[in-house]
Amino acid sequence: MRKQDQLSTLIGALSKNEKRYFKLQASIHSGDKTFIYLFDEMVKGETYAPEKLSKKLNISKPRLAHEKKYLEKALLNSMRTYEQDNDVKIWLNNQWQAVQVLFNKRQFELALSINEKAMQKAQAYENFIMVIDFLRMKHLLLMFLGRIEEASKAEQQRISSIDQFTEAERMLNLLRSFNTIAMRNGDPDLLLKKIVKREEFKTTPEKLKSNSARVHWHAMKGQYYVYVAQDLKASIYHQQCNLKIFEAQPQLIYTLPQTYLNCLNSLSLGYGLLGNYEESLMWAEKLEFETDGHRKDIPANFSSSKNLEARSTQVNIHCHQSRYDATLKKIAEIGDEINNLQLGVFVLTKHCQARALFYTGKYDEALRICLELQNINADMNTYMLFNNRLLFVMIHHALKNYSLLPHIVNSVATWAKRHEVRTPGTDAVLRFFRKLETTQSASSKKAFFIQFEKEIKKNTFEYYVWYLDLSKWVADNLLLPPPDPEVFRPVKKLGAKL
């Protein structure tokens, strides 16, 4: 983008309230108001056209360039003032600048008063960098005022804050290192060697000097119990500890918004893996609520992605509980935003959509979703894409396309072999699906599904019962009462790669 267009982009990014606030501030300007007229014209215009603006405002191009620079400066000053009530960092920086101006004017008492209030706020938010700066200024001001003993205490506080900052950063770096290794290869031995043996990992929260450090420590321990110890209940315990810290000191949500949102997400996923879907749904809904934009202490860039993730998690939960109307309703709420999901989550969410459409009798729409997923690269999400191909077979069976079934099942089996799908139950489910073409009569259909139900109870098909809701498929074909989705839910092993 050309430099002269940057101001247009900035004006376009302003909210209605921000534009109104700027106009109110600018209206008290007693001098030339050309920059205000320029602002009005740029709000109306879709693109920046200097010739047109110069002519409309009756000023030369050099004058127009000058007015643009002045307008940019005025806008930035207005935005800083507007945002300081919602953004603590901006407020602290504004206070810091005020203290420096007063110091330069040798107004030490007033500077000290403002500095003290700002420092206390920075401490409440555990913004250690600003705390250290305010304490350094406090020491300097007290020295100029001749209050030597107080200045000495301020210096000791500054050293203590440096220790807190260093400790919190060490814990954060350790958490980042842990997550990097876990996300790349999930090798427990490497995690044990590089992370778990370090002293910071072995410490206890009571020994840590700040809640920021404790939050990072609990987050790391929560990850440890997922990737290494494979103890979901222990992982959930550490996430709940973090939640208690955030509840006791809500200012930390502003300081550590991503960690707070990850905590809610981890609780939802953890309870889901334990099969406690109601609890999982509650935390997913909580995450959606916290990221719907009403909170000013959570940046929009964190909120938007986590909000979409929370809604997709609810789709997954509803689907696994066989709440297919609720699944489709949530999908409809997500709309085109579904394309913004990460690939793995996108595949899972679309599979849930196809499954919900299938079980609500919308076969053509379900087929369309399945065909859409078949065009996705199978190097990742192989297991879920294979499930979707099996669903594709089930849809054609429901449509009574019996002559197509042998070809489709053979195609699915070939795909599974080529992509090395070795999940327990794969051979068994393919073997039974090959018999679907023989279920054209009522008696043969009944015999097939009675036998299929027996195999489900033996856990022959393992995870496929869960991801395809095969027990409901049997019940629908035998006209039985709908099954309890909890009955055939497999016990998941942590870290199991499907």
C-alpha cells in the first residue's frame, strides 16, 4: 500500500464511537479547521484521490499533504485518549509521559503522586516492565525531594520486581518450549529430557513470587499431564487452579488473555475426552461468551479465533451426543466463518455437519459435504477423512443405491490401504460394509443389522461406533428406540494417535 493511503486505511478502521469522539475533540480546536473538513471527506470517500480532495477543499497539493500529516497526528492523539479507559497499557504509558513532563518541569511532588498511582495499577496487572520503570522514577523523585530512606526502599522494591519479572519470563519461556516440542512431534522422551528435568518444572506454586509465574507453571503442568503422564484429571486440576487465580485477580485476564482463553478451551477439551459432555459443553459456551467481543480486556485478535473455535467445539459435542438438530443450528450460526478454521478442526466440523444431515434425513446435502471433504489432502486428518468416506457409503445405502455400493466400498478400502489407515476396527467395518449390497430385502436387512448390533456390543468396530454413531444407524434401520450415546462411547487413551 502506498504511504499516502495509510491515513485512509486508519480512518476506515475507526469505529463509529471513535469517529464521534474525534469530531468532539476536534470541534474545540480554535484555529484553522481544514483538517476536520479533510477528515469528513476521507470518511465519505472509498479511495484517496488527492486531485479531487485538493479541488474540493480549495487548497494546493502541498497544503493538502500538510493537512494530512496534521490530521494523522490529531487522530493518534484522539485514539490514545479514547482507548486509555479500555486499554491499561495505553493508560500507563500516558501516565508515564505525564510524570516525565512534570519531572522536567521540576514538579516533583505532583509527579510522585501520579507515579505512585500508576505504579500501583501496574502492580495489580503484574505489568512488571512498567512497575520497574515507575519504581526507578520513584527512587529518582524521592532523591530529588531529599527523602533518602524512602528512596532506598523504592530501590529494593525495584530489585524485587526485577526478580518477579525474570521468574515469570523463565516460566513463560519454559511453557513455550514445552508447547513447541509437544506440537511438533509430541515425543514424551524429548519433553522429559529437555523440560521436565529442569528446576523450574520441579518447583511448586507456593515458591513462586507472582501469580503470572504460577499461571505459566500450572499451564505447563496441565500440558505435561496430557502429553507425558497421560492423566486428564490431573491436567484439568491444573487448569482449574489457573481459573481460580484469574477469578481472584481478574486484572491478569488483561495481562495474560491468551493463557486465560487457553485455560477455558483446555477444560472443554479435557472434559470432552473424559466423556463428560455436559461439563465440556459448559466450558465451550463459557469460552464463546468470553470471546463474543463484550470484554474490553481481551484483544479482538484473540477473541475472534477462540470464539470460532469454541463454537466448532460445541458442534462436535452436540454431534457426539446425537443432538443433530442442535448440531445443524450451531453450524448455521457459524456460517461462512467455518472456512477460517484450522484444517483439522475444519474437517472434524464438516464431518459432524455431514453426519447430522445424514441422521436428519437430508441425504443430498450430506453427500455434498462428503464430496467436498474428499477433495482435501489426506496427508493430514487421514482417520477423520476415512470416517467421512464410510459415511458416504452409509448415505448411498440409505438412498438404496445398492448397485453402486460394491464399487464405493472397494474404493474406500483401496483409499484406506493407500493411506495406511490401521485404526483398530478398520478391517471389521469394511468387511461388514461389503455386505450392505445384500440388504435389499426387508429380511436380509434385518439380519444384517441384528448381527451388526451384536458386533457393536463386542466393541468390534472400536472408535468407528463413536465417530459414525453406528448404534443409532442400527436403531434407525431396525426401527428401535434411539440408543444412549454414552453406552458405546470408547474409553480414550491420552496421546493416542488415530
